[in-house]
Amino acid sequence: MKRIFLLTILTITNLTAIAQTRGMKVLAKSMGVYMPRPDILTDKKTHKTFAVWHNTNNAWIKDFCETKNVAIEKEYNKLFPNAVSDMPYMPMSWMLTEENNETVLHCYFQMPADEVSNLWLASEETCIVDNATGKQYRIRRTEPDTFRKHFSVKAPKGSVLDLKVYFPPLPETTKSVTMFGIPNWNLVGWHQELNKPLNIHVSWSPIKCDTVPKFHSPRILQEHLCEDKPYDMQNWNTWKVLTDVHLIKPQKDETLAIWLTPETTYVAIAYEQNWTREYFTFSSGLILLDETGHQYKLRKVQGVPLNELFFMEGNAGDYIAFLMEFEPVPLNMETITYIEPDIEPFNAWGANNKGTVLHNLSIQQLRQNQSLFEYLPRVVVE
């Protein structure tokens, strides 16, 4: 525990040193949500890359500008030392500061290409609300000037832009705020406690580990659906057929629960079975991300092949759960992000190769969800 406390102090000290160098006070910072990277196009002659950012549902606003002299954040790796960049999702990180008697929201954008268009930052909807008083601190301006405009930007691929939004100063008494009106960073009703660097929780009372969960592990019913050939994701007749999966009471699709043990983090995920035979897949690229940006890799899914599409045989109307095993997550973490990457397109009825990102899930709540995954035998009334 002393070592954890010392590491936390060192981290806070380093962040304070960075802030003092810049003459600003850090009120809050976050790795933010992870957004899918846009498709990248390359000019064959110049080798320059281009991307169009995702639609932000502001198509009725026709104002557009091309930004000039956008600030590049050269200290990004010090601010977010565990930011993940080698994956199909990119962090929409931000930092809220106090500078020159103004509140400044720094929205960091890692350039996925040399030129990106259709970006959106802020408009008249953008504000910060003091949760204790209800006072609204409205946007003053943006830097560069992109207020209520779609915009494009040119900068070397991989560089990190520092897009700033300015507000009136918050009182010293403000302890918690809610931010609105910055959709690309998911700040649309984002509740945030202030003055908690990295949101690391250090407690002198020990947090107890969970016991290892016991799930019904699926078994293979058929090695191939109907063609005795090597597995081919484009030929569903070669996919395995599994059965006897863990049954649970009805839950919303992709409900999660977590068990923290010293050696392994167990994560259960719930699905609704809509057909007697329904296909699923789990990629070895599936990871957990903590609030510092550190990633925890998937080791296995109990009873299930990795990187293969397979059929699960059961009853339409079953509610089922799979149990995943990850590298151990420390007990002092408060939130976790679940990232399931996209997979290669495949041929099947209703094929869906899109991944899933579940942002900033409360670990405390996920531990409370353990009871939702108790085995419930199927009961059929005829």
C-alpha cells in the first residue's frame, strides 16, 4: 500500500510540474472515450493521407472553415503516458484547466491522417454547469476559431492537436461540474469531480479480492456445422457448433460483470439468444482499458475458440453468458472501458463485423452485477 501511495504522489507531482511550467492549474483530466478511427485514403502521387471525421448530427449547419496554425500538444505523452495508439480506436482525451482567470477545456485530437475534414468542436450549446449551484458558465470562444462551424485541419499524421474552448472562471468553491455541448469528446452531460488528477483512488482500508466465478463452460457439439473442412470464416458450414452455455435470468445485451482476483480479472458478458443456432465470435484483440490508459489483454474465453466464428445451439429466448479471462486489473481502479475490435467482414445472414466500445464503466457497479450471472436452469412450459 505504501508503494501505491508513493507512485500516486509521484504521478501527481509530475502533473503538477507540467502545470506549473505552463502557468495553469489542472482541474480535471481524462483519457476520454475511444472513437473508431475513420477510413484513411492515400494520394498515390503525394502519399499524403486524408480522412473524413464521423457525422456529428449537425448537418443542418452549413458554416465551414479551414483552420490555420492549430496548436500541437508536444507533452501529450507526459499528460497521458498510457494512451493507446496502435488500435482501431483512438482516445478523445481532454483536460480542464484554470488559466489567466479563465476556465479552459483542452480537447486533444490525435491526427489519424495528414488532413481531416468534417470535424466539430463547440457551439452555443457548449457550457459548464456547477453541480452545487446550478450556475451555467457559457462558452466564450474557441481557439482556433471554429465556433459553430464544421472545419478541416492539416497537420502531420500522428501529431496531437490542442483545441481549446474558453469559459468564465469557476469559483474556488466549485467541486463538481457537468459539461455539455462537445459531442465528439462525448461531453454531453458528462459529470466530473474536480481536482482529482488521474482519478486514482488510494484507500488505506484494503479492498478485498473476489473469489473465482464458476460458470457452465460450453462444450463442442459438432466440429463443423455440415462440411468437414478446415475452418473458413467465409464458409459458415465449417464453423463449430457449441452447446450447454451458461444460462442466466433475462438481461440486456452486453450487460457486464467483473471479478477481480490477484491472478486474473474475470468478465462475464450477457447476450439474448434470438435463434436456436446463433453465431458469436471473440477476438484475441479484445481488451480492457483503465482510467490511466493501461490495457489488459484477453487470455481466453472459457469453452470458446478465439478468433473464430462459431454457432451456439440452444433455445430462442435463452439468456446466455460467456466468461472471459483478462490480465489482472489492480483493485484501486475505479472505472474500466471494454473494447471489442471490429473483425474482417464475413459472409453470413445478418453478418455484423462491428466491434463494441463500452466506456468508463464503474468497477464497483460491475462487481455488484455478479449476482445477475447466477446460473438459472431453463424452464419450458408447454
